[in-house]
Amino acid sequence: MMELGLDGKVAIITGGSEGLGRAAAERLARENVRVAICARRKDVLENAAAQLKAATGKEVLAKPADVTRAEDIQALVDAVVARWGGVDILVNNAGTSAANPFLDIDDRAWQFDIDLKLMAAVRLSRIVVPIMKQRGGGRIINVTNLGGKAPQAKGLPTSVTRAAGINLTKSLSKEYAADGILVNTICIGLIKSAQWERRVKPGGDMESYYREVGARVPLGRVGEAHEFGDLVAFLVSERAAFITGTAINLDGGASAVV
């Protein structure tokens, strides 16, 4: 088994109560990382933390937070630092798909998407970078999607905010490489998540749905959440110490661009 060198590290994962964030939290907890997860719904979040503890035997800190609110972001980091003394890993994962025609999107929708997907990552990174510098380095992963590289028609505002997230990734990687802070982005394609499940009517057949949409993927299937978790664990590990400023497609070959 590959030794990842993560024992005792401290991680914050936003949007950690379901789907991809939860899968990443479980994978890191299995590597003896002290994991804090946040989400807006307290009951769902605390249930996820309890299930993660049962599955891994590790304590997971559940901190309710709305990442569109600067004060919630500060309170999240303060709680983690108070509990564990610092932050080594930040996974900016919170976000929902918003794909609409340009003329259907008003200013309020644009601003919400910017706050949720871009400014949350900006604000969290701004708080944790000084902490990581004091600790001799760190890892930041911004979760974006394929539309940030190759936007499709009627894919706004997400394709714009995800493109900004990719730019933020490269910018931070250049600025903080000398401080040992590595910054990468995972551009996700079709991967099983709670967002997909909410699109299917109650009682619907999820496996049939996944087979249908997976037929559009060159590998012939939808990705698994644990595959996302595995990639996160590798990128934040010592095994990936020479990888920074990259935008990695996790898409089964679906993207038209590298």
C-alpha cells in the first residue's frame, strides 16, 4: 500500500456532508487525517460525521456553515484551529450545478454563484494560507468542473465561476510555491453524487439513470465518489509533492480538452 504521509494532518472540506465531499472526508480519515466538514444543514452534517466516525473509527468535526457568508467561514476556521491547532489541507468543494441560458440569469443568481463557488474559495484560502505558511506548507484543492475549461451553451453561471476557480488555482500555486503550499484543481465530470440523486424523481431507478448518462462517457460509466476521494488523498499527500498549479480532469475521458 502506498504510504501517503498524511498521519496527523488537519483538513477542512467544505460541502462535506454528502457525495464527493463526504467521500473525500472518509478517504482522508482512513489516512489518519483530522477532518473537519461543513455544510448548511446541521442535521445532515452531524449525521454524516457520525457515520464517518463509525466507518473509520476517527473523530470528524462537524461545523455547520454557509460558505457564502464570510462570518461563517471565519468561524469554521477558528473552530478547527481551536480544536487541532492549525490547518494543513483545504478542499474547496461546496457548490451546486447551475446551468441556464444567459438571458434567464438575473444579477442575484450571478452573485449567489460567485459567492458560493468563487468567493468561498477566495475567503477560505485567504484565511488558511497564513496558517499553512506558519506550518511550513499545505495543500489546497479547488473542486471545479469541465465547463470551466470548455463551456457549453446554456451552462451559465457555473462555467464562468468554475473558470475563475481554475484561474485562482494557477494564481495561488505560483504565488505560494516557495512557501510549500501546493494548489490544484479537480475538474469533475459525471460522478455519482447527491446532486444527481436529487434530479431523479422519488422512487426512480438511480442505476438505470446512471447507465443512461454514463453512456455519454468514453469509459462507458459514471464515476464513483470514492474515485474522487482517492484523487484528493493523492494530491494532498507527500507522493504528490511536485504537483501544483494543475487542473486535472476526473471525467472518464469526456472532456474535449486536456
